[in-house]
Amino acid sequence: MDLGALFGNFDNFLSFTMGGLVFGAIYALIALGYTMVYGVLQLINFAHSEVFMFGTFAVAWVFVLLHGTESATWSLGKALPILLVALVAAMLVSAAIALLLERFAYRPLIKKNAPKLIALISAIGASFALSEAMGLRDRFAGWFGLDDNLADYVSPDKARDVYSNPVTIQPTNLFKIGGYSVSDVDLVIIVAALVMMIALDQIVRRTRFGRGIRATAQDPEAAALMGVNSTRVVQGTFLIGGLMAGAAATLYMMKIGSTRQDAGFILGVKAFTAAVMGGIGNLRGALLGGLLLGVMENWGAAVFGSEWRDVVAFVLLVLILLVRPSGLLGESLGKARA
Amino acid sequence: MTTVRTFVGNLGENWDRTVDRYNAQSKPVKILLTTLFTLFFFALPLLRPPVLTTEGIDFGSVMFRVAAFALVALGLNIVIGYAGLLDLGYVGFYAVGAYTTAVLTVYHGSWPFFLALPVAIVVTMITGVILGAPTLRVRGDYLAIVTLGFGEIIRICVTNIEWLGAAAGIKDIPHPNSIGPNPEGPFADKRGLFDIPRLEWDGLIPSLDHKRATHFLTFGSGDAIPYYWLLLTALLLVLFADRLIKASRVGRAWEATREDEDAAELMGVPTFKYKLMAFALGAAIGGMSGSFFASGQGGYINPQSFPLLLSMLFVAAVIVGGSGNRWGAIAGGALVAYLPERFREFADYRLFFFGLALTVLAVWRPEGLLPPRRTRRAKSVEAKIEALEEGEPV
């Protein structure tokens, strides 16, 4: 343990905090998917991590499609046009996967009014299948004789390895906060996450659709009697969760630049932790939980060594749940007032 | 397809009928049937039935894995099925049991296995109490994520702590003591008490294979079958204890807590105490299975042996089998361990198909393959009431 590494120098302290915020923003965006579905259905959407993972691949594929496979290092400004296309593609792909999940893994169970545990099992199964489908994409392409044509996308025989974005985005340092040089990439990630969270929060609070979500979260039967189409609402929540996961995937690829078929798993667990910490079912809680988790984890990594990062995250979760069992901001999506 | 559907659909009723028919027999017949049934499972890796037997991998070690999973599922069934607590970090207890055994028998001591086994069980049980005492007070859904975190914490700890062998793991874990005329020392006679030949099938014609016989109760690295026998014996003991507990006051308290915690508390059931008890008992059985795993044929464990994925598989085993029914849990555990080994030729695809199968099964048969009788009865009564309310003839 080395408290000096974190607190000995104020510049270091700031730089760990900033680094944590950047990751926290990504956690928060993924956490949205968990929190919305939980708020409406009281189900842990275990397969949401795979929704995110498909988004990261979509980003890399767009770069391969529009740029080619030779590796290059671009500034953020130069990569921006392709990044925007990638953002749209990732959001679409993730949303499509989320809707597929809803249709095939959840809706039949909701109709049967099955116990929650079963929905979790169904989601775990779907999560395995999706992650493995990505790891076997070369085989599936091979079935149609397309693995040569699509070699850049399916990476034959290496489908399970790390798949990198050919374009590395070189961050430019804009200004310094203490010892931490804030780069344009960091700034974009934090600002984009904040903007999307605020927009979503407003949608849930102010629009007709948002009212439907809140009504269904409060009391599904009463909402149905008042003319809310609950299937639509559930679909909508999955759609929004997918869109946000796609956005998170784009930001993640900007920062990290490579992905894998199992990249979603640990990130998904962390995002769920963030959602629970903030109070699951609570959109603002997801933001707070995400940022807090990112920062605390980075501090923990500084003090105890980076191999203990995940342990710090989980211990923090347990402590918060013990003191405040419903999360930091309380847990109801339905209670959000307009 | 429809025949499969009706078969699976009627699985519960058929099972009930079989159990009823068994219960209607007179005592000597019952004892005979039970003995035959048990013997069949003990002999299974020697009989090597043609369709069941796995190819390319030793059937004995597959059966060991199957029995280990069945034992874990039986333990997890207490936590999930009886007490209704969702534990997503069960692999943590499995790991604690395995590491306790490894540390005591080879790494920091040289205890014999049968001394380390009870200690491992007690240590895991204490771990379960330590984890359960604070977390069982939080709501059910959160318990899932807290236990998930616990499983990860255990794995990261054993990866990073040098005292526990770190990433390299612990190897050369001693096997359980062999029984025979002269099992130890430089002039060891490794042949055990007597030899049991195994069957070799040529198509459907069996023949005895004397060359590759199993030495009775010699725990070596060549043959997995004695380990399987040991584990199966443990499984039977646990099954027996499980039966007693389920039928006792404790079992009823668990059931009441699972169905409605507030109502149970009002009726004077100290729910927290019973939940903690279920958690600790489940943990102990997981630790026991882990202990057997550590000192198994390979005698080697490392942090990669305990991925989070394994927890998911365990939970899947219990739910697929029908949570709350001990036979269902055993069948689920056995299936989850066996199917991937049997269909090794699809090795690359097996996790994919496993995932698909899990989803299809959950959607298609939410109550599991073999749900407890009570669940089925409640369901049929519900259907009847609904029909009455709708005014349809029943």
C-alpha cells in the first residue's frame, strides 16, 4: 500500500482523478442500459455487455471499410468524419442486438410471467451465444464461402484474438489540470457522455414516451390500463440502452483502440456495479455511480497497485450497499418527477 | 420435434409417476432397486456404454468432472433452490476449498488429504458466513452482484498473492492415500487390493479389457476412476444429508423464507439466521467439491481453473435442472459438465451452442427440466383457477 503515490503530490492526485473520470464516463454510458431495463422490468440484463461488444466491433469495421487495413496514426480532427460514421454504425448495431435480445430472450419470458431467475439464465445464455458468435465469425462467414472476401473483417483463424482499429487516434494535449494534460480525446469522451446523459434524462422526464417508461416502471398493470403499450415501452428501453452502449463503444474505441470477443464481460460487470452504486433504475445515479467507480478505481489502483483495481471496485460496491442498500441516489426510475 | 417437446413437457409427470411407483414398493424391493441404481452409477465408467462414452478423452475423467459438477449443483441448489438466494460467485467457494486443500497438503504443510478435506470444508463454511453476514441483509438482486464481485475478488487474490502460488498456481498436490497391501514407499505395490477390468465395446458386442484394468482404490495419475468413486461416495452422503435437512424444520424455514420473507418473519422464522445457514451450507459443499478437484487426478490448480464463467455454468446447471429439486440439480450439473465433453468434435462451437441451448431452454421451459413437485402442483392449480375465472370448462 502506498498512500503517498496518491496523496503525496497534488498533481498526481489530480491526474488519477481525471483518468478515472474518463473511464467513469464510459462506465456510466454502459450502466444506462442496465439501469433502464432494471427500472422497467426489474431484470438484470446480463447480455448488455455483448451489446456493447458488438458496438466496438462495428467501430473497427467502419474504419476498415472507409480507411483500409494499413495502420495509421491520426489526430482526432482527421479521424472525426469516419468517427462520426462509426458512431452511427455502432449505435445502430448495438441497438439492433439489444432489440434482438428483447425479442427472443426476454419477451417470451415476460409474456409467461416467468421468475426473474429464469430471465437471468436466458440472458446468460444469450450472452454466451453472442460472445461466441463474434469469436466464431470466421467460421460463420466460411459457411457461406465468404471468409476470403471478408478476411479483413472476420480475421480468419484469429477471430478470437484482439481485433484492432487500424487507425490509432493520437490525442493532442489541450491544457493541463495540475499534472494531468487533458487531451482532446478525454474532453470529447467526458463531454459526449455528459451531453447524452442529460439528453436522455430530459427525454425520460419530459416526453410522452418518457412518461410511458416511468408509468410502466411504477406499476405495469395500471400503466397498461391507462393505455401505455408496455411491449413498446420495453422495446424502447432496450433500444435506448443499445444506442447508449453503441455510443460508449465508440468512445471506448477512441481511447483504447482495440477489442475482443470477450471485451464486454468485465466492462459490463463494472457498469452494472456502477448502476447499483448509484441506485439501480435511477438515470442520474448511473452517471454518479459510473464517475465515482472510475475515480475510486483509479485511486485504488494508485494506492494498492493496478492489479487490485477490480478488487477495489467490488469492495467499494459492498461497502456502499451496506451503508445505503438502495444505492447512493435511491433506486426508482418511476419516481423520477417531471 | 413435437415428440421431443411432449417428452420434455411430460418429464415432470413421468418423474412423479416413477417416484410414486418406487414409493409403492415394499421395503426389500426398494433397497434392491436403490442398490442396483447406485451400483450402476459406480460401474458406469467401467461399463463404458457405447453411445454415452466420450471419444478422444478418457471417460473416467469425464465422469469425475460430471460428479464434481453434480456435487456443486447440489450445494448451490440449497442456496438458490431452497433458500432462493441468487449466488453468482459460487466459484469463489469452490476456489477457497481447492486452495485450502492445496495449501495444507503441499504448499505450506504436508497433511494427508483426508485430514485437509474437513478443514477445507470448515474454512469455506466460515468464508460463507463472513461473506453472508453483511450481504444477506441487502435485497436479493444485489446479492447476485455482491457475490459476483466476491468470486472475482477471490480469483484476483489468488492470482496476486505469492503465498498462494500466484499466477503459476500450485502443482503436485498429493492424491488421497491409496489402499492396498503396500501402497507407499520405494517398493510400493501400486496395484491396490484387486483389479477390476473394464468393458470394451465393438459395436454393440462387449468384451472384457484386462490390460487396462482399474486397480481398486489406488489413487494414481493414470486412472481417474478411483477419484470418481470417491467423489460419488461423497455425493451420496451429501444427497442423504440434503434429504434429511430438506425434510426438517430448517428445510421448511428455507421454503417459507423463499416464498415470502415478510410472512415467514411474522410467523416467527428468524429468516436472516436461516438464510445465513443456507449460504454457509452451500458454501461448505462447494468447498468440498473444490477440495476433491484440487487433489484429483491432475493434482494441479491455478487461478485460471476458477473463472467467473464457471459460476455462471453452476447457476445454469441448477436452474436448467429445475431449482429446488435435488435430482433436477444433479441432472443439470451432470448435463452441463457432460454435454461439452461428449460433443468435443464441435469443440469450437460448443460454448456457442451451449449459450443458445440455455436461452432456448429458459424461454421454452422456464421452470427447468425437472421442477420440484410443489411448483408443478401450484402451476396446475393456478391454471385451473384461471380457467374457472374465465368461465371455461376445466
